[in-house]
Amino acid sequence: MPQHDPFSAAEVESRRRAAKPLLSREAIVEEALRQITSDGVMSLRKIAKALDTGPASLYAYVNDVGELQALVLDRVLEAVEVGRTEGTWRDRLERLLRSYTEVLMSSPAVALMAIRTTAVGPNALRIAENLLGLLAEAGADRANAAWAIDMLTMFVTAVAAEHAQGPDPGAPDGPIAQAINRAPADEYPRVHAARTEIMSGTGEERFAWSIDVLLRGILSRAGLSPH
């Protein structure tokens, strides 16, 4: 004798639909971040499939892929360390920028995406607020500080994206070093003479030097001493 099924087909379908992931902007961003960090890419079609919905449903929460990438990048920036109180303003600013770089470098795909995407959301605003506060503490006026945060974040984003490309092209045996060392002295006399200096320094030393140069320029522009 066949066993009686206590649920009708309609009830089964109703229960299945009730178990679907709740569709929201946050759920879409989380799934997009999962895909880009695990697969290196994300797509609205794959996101919709993972959330058991159709691609058209996503447009109720995001306008297009560009906006979704901006939201994903902002979600990543949640891990950037801000608000430290110990040390000078400069110590704290450098720590923030290093944290920003390390967060982007944790995922090559995110680092590369950051080059062509501007984060939109509370975490980007939180970072901007802290950078403006630190520059104000240094004595920079609001106009110079406002432009400075754009330049500083672009620099650390470029550093992270460069490292995301794979093996360091500037390594002693990398293509840049080979090109520099092979440059004919008669054709490129200055490059040949400076070849040792061009390839000198660790990544850490170059990062610190670059931040120092940027801060000196920002404060000089604001009519302040860099220290």
C-alpha cells in the first residue's frame, strides 16, 4: 500500500520558497564579494543563481554592475583599521594607509577592482572622515586636506594593485631589473648611471618614502612644516 504524503505539491513548493535566501542589497553584496574573492570574478547571473532568483530581480537593489562593485569595495574596506589614538597624527595616518593597503592586497581581484572603482558607502566615508581629522590635526586647511585624501587613497590603491599582478616585476631578477641593467650606456646614460639606485630599497622602504614625500607636499602646499 503506497505511503500517504502528508504534504501537497503546493505545500512543498510553499515551504521551498520560504527557505529561499532573503533577497536584499546586503545579501547581494555578500554573495558578490564571496564570488570575487573565491573565483576572481563576479556576475549578476551567478549572483542571482546563488540567491535563487532571476538576474532582473537584482536591479531592484542595484542599478548595474558598476554600482555593485562600488558597494563590494566599500564592504571590503570595513576591515581597514581606523580610529587608533596612540602615537602622533603622522603615526596614525601611516598606520591607516598601511591597513588600507593590506586589506586590498588580501584579495588580488579586489585590489585590481579598486583601481577602476570608487567605493560608495559608510566604510569609505569612515576612512575619509578619519583622514580629514588627522590632516586637520596636522594643521592642514580643509581645501588641501579634501584633495589630499583622494591622492593618498589612490596611491595605496595603486600599490595594492601592482602587487596583485603577480610576482614583483621590480624584483632583482624581474623584467624591470633586466631592462634597466641591459640599457645601453651610450643610449640611456642617466638610466645606466642610476641603475643601482633605481633598483635599490625594499618595498617597505619605498612605501615609507612615498608616504613621506606625499605628506611633505600636502603640508607644504598648506603652508606647514611636515613635522
